[in-house]
Amino acid sequence: MNIRFVSSLTPDDEERVAPGVLNALRLILDTMPLAYTIRIETATGRVFQHAHAGTEAEPPAPGTAAGGANGVANGTLNGVSRPRTTVS
């Protein structure tokens, strides 16, 4: 499945919103035993990505929304700046 999201966000807004979108998708998909990769590339070329191996999902720790500080569990939310590249 390949999902493309186009919006009227400014490049600065994309930089602020992208980590939250990535985290929200991660929280939904990590509850399922499937392998996936989420990759968000902003208009400025910054890349935010997260991969899941498809193993049994662990439930969040009691008393937390996502099991970690600011919704990031076990340091799996990765914001990586990379120049744009084209893969053939």
C-alpha cells in the first residue's frame, strides 16, 4: 500500500506537523502484527520515518497514552534529514 498525502501546509508547518503525523500513524499501526515502513518527506527535503518488523505488538505501559515520553516508545520515532534522491 502506498499512500500520498497532499496539503496546503507551508514548508515550515510541514516541519512542525510531520513528526506528529508519523507518531499518530505509528501508534495505530504498531498495535497490529504487520511489517511496515512509514516515510514522510517534507517540501524542504527533510525525511521522517519509522519501520516496524511485524512482531507481536507490546501494549503501552500503564498510565501512558503511548508507553513513552511524548508518545515516543523505545526511541523508535526517527527524524532524519536527508537530501532528496530519486530511486530508479
